[in-house]
Amino acid sequence: MRLLDRPDLDVVAWHSETQPCDRKWLFDNIPGATGILLLFSEKVDNEFLDAAGPSLKVISTMSVGYVALSARNQAWFTPDVLTEAVADITVMLALMAGRNIKETSEIVQKGQWSAYPWAPYLWAGSQLSASWVHPARTAGFLGFGRIAQSTLARLLPFGYTRALYTGNPTSQPNPARDAELLAKYAPHGLAEFRRVDLAELARESDVVFVLAPGGPSTYHVVNEAFLKGMKKTAVLVNTSRGVLVDSEALAKACREGWIWGAGVDVVEGEPNVPADHPLLREPRCVVLPHIGSATNETRLGMATMAINNVIGGALGGNMPAELNMSR
């Protein structure tokens, strides 16, 4: 209602909150627009920009991702607001995958619990927290941005004393930043934080968190070689982009015991994930339908920021999350 209640704005809105916007309807209605508010599912390309015309000042998207635009336009997105929600579900997936939640909950749902008499190692999984067997734990991060930092903060009370990460292949090491982050988390138990190569990350980590951006440099960075290099007791979690993980390789890793299990909130090709998808067939692979940001609080924050962005851009006011295309 924040947009519709503005007498200084002429608002044209797609009629449904549940059905995706029809592209023909969009192209029929965006000519002459000053600002456009999109969901992440709408494709912005030259055809889109040409249809909107020269009056377009701002495109605001309700997502953490963004589109690359030409210099004639400005873009805004909604970073930070979903960081905590995605970090929550990242740790949740690590717990679910390690403790065999998919397999065991299905047994209960099917009424088969009574068919499994208690045994010392019945349904025993891989513990996330430190224990007398493993008094210290190592977290590995593919990418170490905002969400990874919030995930690490959640892991420290579980007894994680080491954090290893790999950066974007095109980025340069930053020892000063690493030292600063280690100093930040040291009071909470972190004893080691450093950048490593992929092989060491796979070999040393008890849980690998995939939290890097998509793109050609990270396509299928988690492949057979990476997965074979992981501990057999390790868990892989992906809450970033599906294309970073080779689904066939991950399914094989779970099936053949290269790793203990996996939890993914994103899948390559989503939402076209049929019931016979290789990851869905694996009892130790938990698959969620990209719900990392799906809390009432986060979605309200994303919507509010996106609306403020488009209003600010259209009317020349403040814009809380501008994407600087000149960098």
C-alpha cells in the first residue's frame, strides 16, 4: 500500500500476487515508466529497456541478486536485509543433513517407526557441534561475504575453532581483512581463519558452506574432484546458487559415501526439479525450494527497501541500496 497511497505517483501493478507477471502485459505497460519494481524472476535485457524507453530512471528488484544494466539506467537491489534469514537456514541445513533428518522423518511419516528396534547406532548421524571425539570443528566457506560471516557467528557456539575459505578466483588475497576478521571472532573461540585453495578447503572442513556468487568462474566449482576430497563424515551445504554444484556429482557423493550428506536450498535448473531428480532420490540429501529468505520479517524488509528504492529513484530522493554500475 505504500506505493498505492502516494498521490504523486501513478502506479500500474500486475494483478496477481501468486502468478508470475505476463511478459506481454509488462511490455504493454512499461513504456514511459519512470521507475519499475520487479521481482527476481523478471528478465531485464535490452528488449526490456527498449520497451521502457528513455524516461526510465530506476529499476528496483526485490532480491539480493541484481542485473547488469547499461549506463542509461540505475539499478537497486535489497542486500543485507536477508542475510540473517539465509544464515539461519544455512545452519539448519547443516544440522538436517548431518543428523539424517530427511531419512528419519520419512520413516515416521510413513508409519514405519515401529519396524526399527532400537540399536546403539540406529539413525546415528554426523554431529555438527564439538564433542569428546572431535573437540574442535572446522568450517569451510566457498565465498566469505555477508551471509558467510553471519553463518560463522552462529557456528562458534557449536565449538568451531577454525574457519577456512576460498575467495572468488578473480579476487586478490587480503591478509589485513583476514586478520581483522580473526580478531573480531577470536573472543568467541575462533583460533584460525585463513584463505586456502579448493583442495585444502575440501580436505580440512567438517562442513563446507557454498556461499559464493554464480557466474562462469564458479560454475560447478563443487564437482567430483572436490567432493572426493572431502571427509567421509563431512556435510556440504549450498544456499547460494544451484549452478555452483554439479547435482549429478553431489548425488553420487551421497550415494557412494564420499561425504556424509548434503543440504541444499538451491538446485541448478530450479524450479524445474522433477520427482526423479538425482538429488531427490538420495536419503541423505535434504532439498528445500529456495526458501532462504522466506521469513515474514525478511520479505517485509525486502519489499519495503525495494519500494523505497523505486520511489527515491523516480522522484530524485534517497535510495537505500543503489548498485553502483561504475565499479
